[in-house]
Amino acid sequence: MGQHFLTDLNIARKICDSLSGGTAAEPDTVLEVGCGMGVLTQFLLQRDDVVTYGAEIDSESVEYLHAHYPAFAPRLVEGDFLAMDLRARFGERLKIIGNFPYNISSQIFFKVLENRDIVPECVGMIQREVAVRLAEPPGSKEYGILSVLLQAWYDIEYLFTVGEKVFSPPPKVKSAVVRLRRNGVGHLDCDEALFIRVVKASFGQRRKMLRNSLRAGFGDFGGREHRFFSMRAEQLSVADFVELTQWVSENK
């Protein structure tokens, strides 16, 4: 299942401490994605400013958690996080944390993005290259679709790097912990569904100029040109993509 279990308790505690909480009187609801053997769970359960739930798809891990954390068992959901209706299950506000499986980390962030109106914060340990990509500014070769879409609605912090030797089995790459916090953007100044299509189309042929990338997805725009058409996708900021989306909306 692409699992690499964290064994360093100091790092586990540091990850858990990176997630903000509410108060003892009004704790925040937190969902841990992929609880595994409970290395993060144990520290989350010690906090009185959060109420921790878990999502775990591996039946052996669920059995282990039931045995070792019986009080947690009623809040542990056996199933696929990616298939969950987060609003129906958790309500209007949910923070997310986890040592995310490398093979689905991007899908997890897309799920966060889909639920951005109820997820104010997310802390995750992921492959270092993915972490760099998420936090990268425009102009970098690592800057891509997920960078733009997440940065449109979240402030992203690269918190710290984690070496290979603190996992069992050790992965072949370094890991890193990132924190996403909702920025002040409620709605983009454009059609948000079209914005996502424009970003994906722009990076669909990232070596080409935007003129060619967008025409492949939207047609030739009747021969009309935008000032960004001679640029490549990685050169555009979120604000630039909003402007481009407005133009596409008017000219497609």
C-alpha cells in the first residue's frame, strides 16, 4: 500500500505540534489520514485542544489500533479517505494531518482542495520533491498544477525535511512536512471551475508556449491573442492565471 511507517517519536511529536488546535473548551475536529500503527495518533490523543478521528484503509492497522487505543476505536473509520464525504461525516470545519502514503499524496491534496471551504488547515508528511513543488513560487521548473491550485486558496509552508532512516522500511527518497493554511481568498475573481481547467490545460504541454497549450484544450480563440500567450505556464502567478481565465471565458 506504499506504506513507510515512521519510527522516530521526536519527529512524530514535531509533526503533531505543527497542527494548530482549538481550546480545551472548544477543541478542533482533526482527521488523521492513514493512522498506521498510531505513531502520530498517540500524540494527537494526548492533546485536549483537538478531537481526533482517523481514516485507515488497512485492516491489519485497524486491528492494531483497536487493540492498543480502544478509546479511539469509535472514532476510527475503516475505509478510503479519498472516497469519504467529509462534510457529511465531519460537518463544517475539519483539520487534516497525516504521514501520507507517497503514491496518493497528490490525490489527498486534491481532496483537501475540493473541501477547501471546510478544511482550514492541513499538515502532512510527503515525499520531499512533492513538498518542494507545492511551496514553489512561479518561475521554477517544479512549479506546476498542484502548486497553482493549492496556492490559490492556501498559504503553504515547507516546515522541515525528514531523512530516510527514521522509517520502516526506509523509503528511497527523503520526506518533508508541509503545512497548508487557508488564505483570505473566499472566491477567485473568475469562474473557479474554468480556472482549474485553464491551469490544467496550461501545464498539459508545459514545454510549449501557452498559445499552443491552451489551443489544444480550448480551440484557437478565433485567432485572438492574450499577452501571456508567448509565455510558459510556470511563469504565471495565481493572479496571472485568474486574468487568463477571465480572458478565456470571454473568448472561448
